[in-house]
Amino acid sequence: MAGFPDVRPRRLRSSAAMRRLVSETTLEPRQLILPMFIREGAREPIAISSMPGVVQHTRDTARKAVAEAAQLGLGGVMLFGVPAEKDEVGSGAVDPDGILNVAIRDAVSEAGDDILVMADLCLDEFTSHGHCGVLDSSGRVDNDATLAIYAEMGVAQASAGAHVVGPSGMMDGQVGAIRTALDAAGHLDTVILAYAVKYASAFFGPFREAVDSSLEGDRNTYQQDPGNAREALREVDLDLAEGADLVMVKPALAYLDIIRQVRDHVDVPVAAYNISGEYAMVEAAAANGWIDRERAILETLTSIRRAGADTILTYWAPEAAHLLARR
């Protein structure tokens, strides 16, 4: 038939210039946040074997990484502390001279307001049992007792200079407790990035090594069941009602449908965390020559953006920025 087919979508794929013109999803350095681990007392960076290319930083190398992130135009850095000592209540988390609060001050001193300095607000790195909250006499996480510590921790992080605090423990009422404490302490402008949707996922495995986790048991009583979607929207609504400024879905790749549902459900920025296991899978496959590593990195991050995430926390953030600059 003459002229068939009448519709030729390939015309819009005919050249790199044409594909750039009609691209529906953007991926830019400003949309990426770099998670970083800072180890107390470290004299040199310590490689994380399950996350090739990622390290536990010294204070000095962390400063350099923050400066590089600012230079690359990344959206922010999310800091995690790895303390030399832990106890039952995670007291290092609220200590102004604890490693996380020191690292926050270092980052702000290094980059000022050129990049957002964010801090993970959770006790799991600081407790000897590895849970995200304190335990009651029966060994279960005590939600309300944990809230009081989270509130103190939020104030400590804001006092150290954090622009954004990220409560990630999935305690009921955590955002409200932290917001109330921040406001009472005069930190009215400190932003709360709520880990509103966080699943009890197998993909967190390498993260345990990254923070030298002491976890005993599991987190199924406070993190979400991977089969639940409606529950995610309920968690988001509760966090927003308590004062969250942004909300996060974690993990990302196995939960792209949840990212889309949350994006369609709310009118605040949505973040997603491209977590350690997702990173490790790509790195392992690439190391075996099974996939094109650089293409896989950008394709992975683009998929998370396409699902609806405004911001992505990813260990590839600096490299992705370099790859995007070469496009």
C-alpha cells in the first residue's frame, strides 16, 4: 500500500539531536543526592567490599567529597555516621561531638550553602543491637521512647548546621515529634525529608556492612511489608500531616510503582533512595562483563525519575554527573 505506514514514530528517534529535543524525562546533577558514610577515628578511607567504589570516609576525605559534590552541582549529600562505640540507647546520636554531628559541621564548614547538607536521623548506626529505636523490657522496639530520642537527635543535627534532617526509622509519630522539637529550639527553617515509605527489603544487605550494623533480628515490626501499596499512601499522609516537607520512597527499583502512586498522590517533592543492594547488583553484573555499566547507571536513574521521583539518593551521584556532562 502506497505511503503505508501513515504514522512513523521513528522520525522522532532519527538523530541524537532529535532524541534530546523530544526526551520526556530529564536527569540532571541537581536532582541527585550523594549518601556518604563517615567513620569515627578513621585515618584513611575504608573500602566497602559489597559496594565497589564506595567507602567509609575519614573526616578529611568526607570534606573533599562534599566539596566535589558542590562543584558538580549535586542537589545534596546525605550523611551517615559510623561511631567507634555503640550502646543500648544510641547515645552517640545525640552527642554534639558524636561523629555524625561533627561530620555535619565539617560539611557545612566546607561548602556552606553551596550544597544541601542532609543528615540521616535514625539510631540503627548507634545502637549496640542495631535497631532503629530503643528496646523495651521484652526486647521490642519502644516506639514512644524512641520518639523522645529522635526529637533530641533532630535538634542536635540542626544545631550542627544540617539544612535537612531525614528521619528514617519508621516510628509512628516521628515527624511530628521532630518538627515540634525543631520549632521549639528555633530551627524553624530546618527541612524534614521524611522516609515516609520504607520497606523491609532484602536489598538493604550491603548497607549493613557500610554502617557496621549490629542488627539482631529483623525490622519487620516497623518497616513496611513489601506487598503493601495502600499502606504506603497512608504513611505518606500521616507524615505530611505531621509537618514533613518532602517524602521518600525506599528502596527504589523494586518499588517504582509505589514511587508513581506517591507522586500522583501528593503535591510536595518526592525522593527515592537507589539503595545499596540495587547499586551492588549493577556493579557485580558489570564486573562480570554482563552489562554496559555506564549505560546501566544512567538507565537505572532515569527509570526512577520516570517513575516520578523529583530527587534520587544514589551512590552513583558524582559519576552520573560526569556521565551527564559528557552527553
